[in-house]
Amino acid sequence: MLKNKSYIGISFIILIFGIYAIPKIVERIKNDKTVQGERLDRIKPKTADEGKLIKIGAVPNFELVNQENKKITNETYKGKVYVLEFFFSTCPTICPKMNESMLILENKFFGNPNFGIVSITINPEHDSPEVLKQHAKDLGVKSSNWNFLTGDKDYIFKLANKGFNLYAGQNNKVAGGFEHSGLFALIDKNGNIRCRNDEYGNPILYYDGLDKKGVRNIQQDINILLAE
């Protein structure tokens, strides 16, 4: 007896569902909306601005000297797309990998007068113009648009930490005596720091100079900025 009542109850529910749902399904088929639903209908279509590089802000002003003992400023690179890093020549940890990544970028865009690289030492007391010139030679640097810069240590630390928000500091307890970020800043022809969004739609700010994916991403985005 209980089984019969259960079957009757289930049959009644199915009947009610059919009376309510089938006309709506038929209507959606007629209007070619069978793949749309309430949640799908709320998904925003991509806009024309999506996929473009984000402007983080203007590059901070800087004035330092290069491996040829010539003054180099942010204005030197006006009209060029360039990548900027903080490093030091005697770094025993991440700098060799960063140098390798920069060499990949140099080779990729070698001969393009609208592309350049800036490497700023965080150990200027050791990294004189003469030392940096030898360092560039040892790396096999060929581009005249790759400047290795040095100057006052306090000025450089302020430029790194407050100007670019790329960490640099002195720490006698770590190998080499200095700590710094392994990130690269990408700057456009108008002197704006630019970047892409991550997979969640958030600006990455800077590119990982220690990672193959980061180097590949910055190559792609350099091409975008060169074409602008």
C-alpha cells in the first residue's frame, strides 16, 4: 500500500514538472536559446580593451652613469621600449639567470633601434663603470642600447624600493651581501610601466626574469609595445 502511494506521489511530481517545464523548453528551442541559461546569460562578453597591456604608471625619473661613464636618464630611452632590472655583477645566486634571460631578449630584438635594456647595479661601491664594462664584455653583450648603470647607493636603493617598488637591500647574512627582486619592469615608448593581466584578470605588474614563461610573456608584450 505504501509503495503504491509512493508511485502515485512521484508520478504526480513528474506530471507537474512536465506541465511547467516542457512549454518553456519548447519556447527556448523556438527562439534558438537552448544553450543559454540564467547564469550563462549573465556572463559579460569580452570588450575591445581586454587583452591589452595595462598602464601601471610613469617610470620614475632616474639619472645614472653607464659602463662608458656617460650620463643616462629615463629620457635617454624616450621613444624606445625597454626592460629594466636591478642586479649586481658579483651576485652568486639569481643574477646569472637574470643575465641569461636578458641575453635572450637582446638576441630576440637585436638590431631594433626602438628596443633597449637597462641593468642598474645595487652594489655601486664595487660596480664602477669599468667593472660594468668588463661585466658586459664577459656576458657577450652586443647591443649599444643595453646600459649597465651605477651611481650613489642610497639613490639607487630609493629608486628600486620607492620608485619602482622592486625590492633591493643589503644583507650581510646572504650570499653576495645583497638581496633583490628577480623581476623585470617593462616600459613603453612614452615612459609608462606596462604589464599584462594574469589568468584572473589582475595586473601582474612585473615579469619574472627567472622563469621561462615570464621571459616568453615579456617577449610577446615587447612586440605589442613596439607595434604601438
